[in-house]
Amino acid sequence: MRALRSLTLANIRSYLRDRQALFWTLAFPLVFIFLFGSIFSGGTSKTKLGWADEDGSPASMALHGVFTSVPLVELVEGSRDDVLAKMQRGDVSGVVVVPKGYGEAVARAQAGAGAPAQVTVFTDPSQQSQAGAVKGLVAGILAQASLVGRPPAVIPDLRDLQTQDLNAVSYLVPSILGMALMQLGVFSAIPLVADREKLILKRLSATPLRRWQLVGSNIVMRLLIGVVQMSLIVGIGAAVFGVKITGNIPAIAGLAALGAVAFTSLGYVIASFAKTEDAANGMTSAVQFPLMFLSGTFWPIAIMPAPLHAVAHVMPLTYLSDAMRQVMVNGAAFSPLWLCVAVLVGWTVACFGIAARFFRWQ
């Protein structure tokens, strides 16, 4: 027992001396409490919905008033084609179309002489969390517009934005692939720091090998793993779940390679500042989780507080997942494809520049 107590005390002293590990394991969880607390309790952003009134009746105008009375809804009005185009560009989260004959259908439904009137609601299934939020919001507003205590006078006619024959799993693949590539690159920091602690990098730097060759071999290895990841995710999705990829395979592979390199460069930045392997573990978690949760992977960016929108707009995973959705399943764009590529290239150049300045081999 004395030996166990002595070793335990020695380990505690060693842990307390490692200030980086101490911060990432004890202080960083508090950062997460404030971060996610602000996401779920401080969101005040409005949901932008496209609005096309093809009926022009008093009933459709009354429905318009119901939507505008909801504090969390902002209507962007125009023709059906105009608002659908805005949705394709990512300017609105969904589209509500009031079809011709809506007023007459509402009158018949209220008199009990016909089926409920329908309002067409377009959502983008490639943005599943956002689409679900829009469907729930519109369904609640339409329920409010119906007569209380009677069968509903108005119901939503839900439609997908895309015209391709794609199943629901197809829309998950781009986000899953983007997240996998992010983890592949960011976690490259841990073995680098471990090799530096074990003096392996010091010995390698003393050999005739040039440093760019050592770095290049690491990047090539990550790219090969990325190819395997992409093949497994897409292959299993197609074979088991019937995923249909409608995009250009070389373009998808190019984006995957760019994403793998971008996040590997981010891993090198982490390795440049982490002094120990424990600190590297904490720092990779500090980078990984905000990337996952603030990049629109699990829920729409629109529901987050306005200050966090600016954070999402600079995160590389936001643009990698968005580019993957555009190319693989023709999903609605968060940003133009050229901008997604430019942001990823910019992150790659900036991160490798920082790593070249601060990375230590011993």
C-alpha cells in the first residue's frame, strides 16, 4: 500500500506540473458548458422562409399575417421560382407556397364540405436538421391557423427541393465523410507530439532525410487513409443502404483530398504548441468538438445565436461539408462552391505557415 500511495502521489505531482494538460482536462469542460449553454438558451435568430402567394385571396393574406406574427420567422417574398432559387443558394431555410385555389379550399374545409386545404412546403433533405426544424415550425403555425376544436383546415404538403431519386441516407453521407476527414487530420497531432517526446523526431532530423520529406510522408499517409475512409463510407452506404451518389467522382475525390490536407495542416498547428501527449489530446478535443457542433453537422446554423454565426462562417468543416453536399447530392448551398474551395485552401496555407514557424522537432 505504501508503494501504491507513493506512486499515486508522484503521478498527481507530475500531472499538476503539466499546465497544458491541467487546463484542457479541468478548465476546458467549463468552456463547453458556457458554449453549449449559449447555443441552446441564447438563440434568437429568425428562421428565414421563402413565401410565394399564388392565390392572392383574403384567406392567403390572413395566413401571411399568421406567419409574420411569429417572432422567430422572417418571410422573404417572391414568386415560386424566385424563392426556390434563393433556397438553392442557401438564402432561406425553406419555402412556403400558397397554391391557387387555397382560399376556396379553406372555405370548404371550414364548412365541413371538403378536405383540408394544403400549403406546399419545400425543404432540403441534404440539410436534415434544418429541414426538420422548418417542417416542425411550419406545422405548428398551420395548426395555429386552423380552427380550434375542429379537424384542421390547413395542412402542409411536404416536398423535397431536389428532383433526383435519392433516399434519406444519401444526405447524411457528405456530413459523415466531412467529419471523418476532419478527425483524420486533427488527430495527426497526437502521434507527432508522442514521437517528439520519445525523441524519434530528433533522431529523424539528424538523418539525411529532409524535413519536407518527413512531413510529406505523413501527408501522403493521411491522404491514403482518407481514400480508404471515402471508399468505406460511400461503398457501405451504397451497398447496404442504397445510397445514390449523383455527383462527379473525381470532384468528390478532389474535395476529400483537399479536406484531408487542410485538417492535417491544422493538426500540425496543434502539434506545434502542444508540449506533451496529454496536452495534445486535450487540444485536439478542444478543436474537434467546436468544429463538429458549430459547423452545421448536427443542427442548422440558423438556430444558433447570432455571435456564433460568425464562428461558423470561418470554420473549415462548414465549407468542406457544404462543398461535399453540393457535389455529391446537389444539396442547397451554404456558400458558392468556389468559395468553399478557397476557404479550405486558405486554411491549408495559413496553418502550414504557422506550423513552419513554430513546429519544434525536439
